[in-house]
Amino acid sequence: MDKKLKFAEWLALDAMAARRSFARSVGKFQLQTTKPVAILTAFRGERSLSDNRAANAQLANDLQQLNLGFYPVNGMGQEDHQTLFGLVQWVVPSSEESFVVQPRGAMPEQAFEAAIRNLLHNYGQFGAMMKLPSSLQAFLLKADGDPEGKGSEVGARTSNDPYYSQLKSGPRADASMLSPWEIRGELNPVKRAINWWGGRSAMNQPADRSKIGRRFSIRQAEGEA
């Protein structure tokens, strides 16, 4: 019980500091950032929600021990699927409860990167989104292998952005941050059937906007490769 209370109190302090401000969350990944930042999770697809949340609670404890500040977000994605040589296409959304992480005090970039990489190994993760003050672009820090640049532009998510982060608190998402199916529900009868068959019948109805926080995404600026 004491450990749970401590974890909840720690999260509350972080929420007061950053979670409520969309602009502040976006600013952590902009060029003028002065602290390294990462987004990571302990979620794995083969585990149950309760097991994943237990893993995230342990990850939060490890972050505290490393003197890293954090607050929760949802890491979101939309994968395009197709069949019949591309004649039928549909979207499969995904969501992982994640943390935005930064040092609480002074911490060299190399030390921060090493700490996050160790956590990726410890929790069986492929990678974490990261931005360093010395780097022009945010990048995917992989547990193994070279980092993968993701772009220097960060801002409100648009329907063209397949991967994005969603805040849990604060104002609800603007309509421009939503996907078309979230606004009106899927209208195509074939896609509706595919959603039903795949256990995603909720996509056939407009999304509950009261449950959708504001969203931001990292993308390549014009001319970046």
C-alpha cells in the first residue's frame, strides 16, 4: 500500500508540473529544448492489460530511482492493412500507456540516453522516442542498433500522422486532431464488417470525444529525410 501511495503522489506532482499543458509537452521536443526527453513504455502486445499496467508501475518505480521525472500519456498508432491487391484497405489502431520522461536535475545527454537504453533492455522494448538538446531531430532510440531520425517538426496531430501521443488530462482533442472514423464512425460497409470481425466494432460509431485528450506528433519538416 505504501508503495502504491508513493507512486500515486509522485505521478500527481509530475502531472501538476507538465501534464496539463499541451504547449509545454510539445515544447519538450522542439529545437530549443534544454533537457533531454523520451517517451517509453513497458507494455508488450502479448500480455494482458493488468500485467502491462503492473509492468508500467515497476517502470515508474525504476524512473524514480534514477531521479527521472515523468508523467503519463497514451502512445497511439494506426496501421494500414489491405487485401485483394489493395482494393480493400482498413485501419487498425493501437494504444500503449506510456511515460514522458526527463531528468529532474542536471544530467548529461549520454547518461540519459544510456539510462533509457538500459530500461528498454530491461522491459523488452524495441525503442523509445527521444529528443536531445544537441540533436536537430527527434529520433527512435533502439534497444539495439543505430537511432532512426523521425524529424524536427512537432505539433498538433493531424489525420495524416499515423503515430502520436495523447495527453490524459487537460482540454479534449480538437476535431482536427482526430481521424475521420473517430468523428463520424466507419461508414464503408465492408470496413464495418472487417471491424466487427476483428473485435473493433467501436470504430463503427463516432468516438467518445470526452475520453480523447489533445494529441501531438513528431514528423519530418520539409526537406528532411
